Amino acid sequence: MLLAGLAMLVVAMPIGCGSGDGGTTASNKTGTQKSVSDKEVQSDLRNAVMAMEASYTDTNNYTMKVTDLAKYGYTEGGDVVLTIVRADTTTYCVEAKGSGTQTWHYASKTGSVEQGPC
């Protein structure tokens, strides 16, 4: 009887249960689909911000090129797209997102990661 109950419980579970952390789907560099959570996108954004600040220390200017950040430890994730929307000698705003609809940004004026575009 116990086994029959467990079998019914397993059959009744929905297929594709996620972690519940707001995941989006993104294509990676191999073209396959991978689930990207909001936490992963935010983490990638924070890593880019640290590289932006390190770059500023060297150049006294915030870069507009994501590729410039590699010199300061930022590695582009294949599943997260990072865009430097604006940057100058005093402020910047950077966006990151998976291929889903969730976009996160960091504006140097506010100093925090927030949902939505710059």
C-alpha cells in the first residue's frame, strides 16, 4: 500500500519543477538552451561592475567596451548578455539579461543592482 501511494505521489508531481528563483532561458555559445536564473544574471552584473571600477582606477574613465573589462577580471558568460549603456568620466550604467524578458542594471549613481533597464 505504501508503494502504491508513493507511485501516485511521483506521478502527480508536475514535470519541469524549477528552483523558483525567476529563471529565464538563454542560448549558450553552443546553441543549446540553458536555464539562467536572475541570481546568475545579477552575479554577472556585479562582476562587471567590479571590473568597471578597476578599469577606472587605471584610466580615470569608465569604458564603453565590454571587451575592455577582461583585462580587469570580467569574463563574459555565454548565457548572459552584458551591455554598457552609458559611461563617462564620472558615472556609468550597465545592463545584463538572459534571453528572457528579465533585465537588471547597475547605475553608479545609485550603487545597487536593480530590476529593469538603465
